[in-house]
Amino acid sequence: MACAIAKRTAASEVTSLPPTTRLRRIAHLDMDAFYASVELLRYPQLKGLPVVIGGGRRREDDLLGRLRAAHPEQEWSSAHLHHIPLDFFPRLDGYTGRGVITTATYAARQFGVGSALGLMKAAKLCPQAILLPVDFDQYRHYSRRFKAIVTDIAPLMEDRGVDEVYIDFTDVPGGQREGGRVLARLIQKAIFDDTGLTCSVGVAPNKLLAKMASEFNKPRGISIVWEEDLEDTIWPLACRKINGIGPKLEAKLQSHGIETIGQLAAREQQWLMDNFGERSGAWLHAASHGQDARAVVLESEPVSMSRETTFDADLHAVRNRAELGAIFTKLCEQVAGDLQRKGYVGKTIGIKLRFDDFQIVTRDQTIDHFTADAQEIRQFAGQCLKRAPLQKRLRLLGVRVGALLKAEDAAERAANSASHDQGADGLTGQLF
DNA sequence: TCTGGGGTCCTAGGACCC
DNA sequence: TCTGGGGTCCTAGGACCC
């Protein structure tokens, strides 16, 4: 208690210090059950009920269509979505198909269903749950909105996907007050007032700790973590809570008797480097001591773009050749469309296969120029496919274009290299 | 009753060059 | 001729994240 008061005093003193001596305060903001919450804005009648998002391809039109069929005397439009009665919503009960849950409402999570769980499995656990299809356009719209609100208040924001951002509070007015709590509260309120959506925020000396902190009080939580909190707050947590430690690393750590972050921190750095590799070992050591020097990155360029699809039923390369070929062509067209729409070209073209036993195989090929052309992608992806083993039945097929460049930069580079080539040709002529 | 789709980064070996 | 580096690019696989 005395310790907490001392910390608070120290924090409020900081606000009067010149900027150079301000403490680095990094926030991680995580939207609460984002997809499900967006759906609840559209269907407020589902509030408090178990709802899962994922799987099928149904859209709201299906709901409206059923409503129109049931009550043809009335005119139904998307403005009436609020009034769709509960029994019109599809239930998880009896679901058959391959999808997984993308997001579940907190009410649904009580039943043990959550992200990445197979829908058929979820149907057993919570058959009464309402199942809604994913609607990425809608989520992207709200994603842009909440991020615009964040950058209006605190401009140094790093985009970490549709429902997460890091924010550098250090030099934002009020960003030091109560260690960041005041600004976090302001941002939460601004987002809620504009969108009706809630989020959780963690503020800490760096991204690593901020990310962990944002999970402490979900939903609608704010958690402030100081360097001094390491022993009491961070060390008792499971290693898995560190962003970057997944199931494999966790299992390997456990095999050495390391369960908590504190136990990890107790190991010598050299021992970690010997057992987990130079880089990973050094990183594990730093992370367990709460150290993370990564900057908040404002802009980044994409490295690759891909499209993939899991078939309704496994396909065989020979027996289902025609069907597979049509899907393959469509994936190439989609990737090409994505590249063109976003203004990129790439020179590494690859494929991804997942067999019925879940083994994944990739093949890729780097060509001598940049492209975003569907037919060309199809041609080289086709060559990759010929190099892949095709005995087993296929579950998934994907097409990827990597080594990306902005289309205009590629055009410029091509112009330059054309003139260089002339020079090189001249040189070659002399040598031979 | 198995397990989506879209990404990033790292590792490791081989080719090739200096 | 042999040996030994280092650096970069390419390819395949894998861990991890949202």
C-alpha cells in the first residue's frame, strides 16, 4: 500500500519535469471482443447472449430474407436489423462444416468457447449460442474509426492489426499523469462515445509490458505497470503470457522446469543461449527481466500478400483436377487484384498446400521482374505446384506473392536498370 | 467432431561471389 | 592448387501473432 502511494507521488511529480526527463510510457490498446462487439452494435437485441462469430458464408441479407419471407406484408430494410426477433438468428446447434470461431462474446466464453475453437466442437459446448458470419468490411470500418480517434489524441500509434495498437504516451499532454491512466481513460471514453465500443489499455515502460498489462483487467480495463512491478506483477505469470512465447517454446521451457516468468528470469543468460540459441536465449533473458527496446513503429510496408482457401471437402490433385484448377486460378486472380488495388508488385511467387494430415508444404520461385499480373502469377505458381508432392489429398491451397515493392518504385527501378543494362552490356562486350 | 485466413520473422543449407 | 573466410540471395520449413 505504502509502495503504491509512493509510486503515485513519483508519477505526478514527473509531469512537471522537462520532456527529456519524462519517463517512457507506452500503451497497448486492445479492443474488447472486437468482432462480436461490432455485431452487437448492429443487433443490440443479442446483448448478454452467447454469440460466436465465424464459419459460414451467410450474410445479414439471409436474416432479412427470412424476415421478408415470414412477414411479406411489411417492408424490411437494414434499418430494421434491431428488430429482428431472436428466433430468426441461426444457432450453433447442429452446425456441420469446417469453420472455427473467430470471436466469442463474454457470455459465450462462460461456456468455454473462444477463438480458434472448431465450430462443431463449440456446438457441443454451447448449442444455444447464436452464430454470426464474419463481416470484415464492417470490422475494418470500425477499426479505422477507433484508430482515427486514437491518433487525434495521441499521434504516435503503431497499427498491430484490426483490433490492437501501441501508442507512445511519453510526450502526449497528460500522458505522464498517474502513469498514463488519465490519458488511457480519455482515449477509452472518446472511443466509446464515438463508436459504442469498449477497449482495455495497459501502460508500461515498453511494448512488452504494455501488451501484458492490457490483459490484466479485461474488459474495459486499465492497468498501469512500472519497472518496479516486475517481481510482484510479472514474475508470477506463466511464460506463455510473453508475446512471442507460443505453445512450442512454452513446452520446451516446461521440459526444463520453467513455468513462470520469474523462473525464466532466474536462469543465466548463457544457459538460455546454449539451450535456445544465441538470439532466442538473449531475447528470453531480456523479456523475463521486462526489458524491451523496440520502438513504436508508425509506418510499415507489406512484405507479402496471399490468398488461401480450405475446401469444403478434401480434394485430390488428379481426381479433382478441374475443380482444383478453377480454385487455383481464382486465388491467383484474387492476389493479383489485392496487389493492384493496393499498388504493389512482387517478384517471389509461391504456393502453399495443406494435406489432409495437416502437413504443410510450400514452394516458391523468384522471377527476374516484378509483377501483379494474374496470368503471370498463375503461370509461375503453376510451376511451383509441379515441384510439390501431390499424392495425399489436399485440404488447403494458397497462393502468395512476396518480395513486394510499391508499383511506382518498381517502375522507376525498371527504368534505371534498363539504362544500367546498357552500360553492363558495353562492359560485357569489352570483357569477351 | 479436428484444427480459418492473413500475415511477420527466423533458421539453415546451398549456390555463388569476392 | 588448396584452404578458409565472409556476404548475399534463394528456398523450405516452422514458430508465432491477430
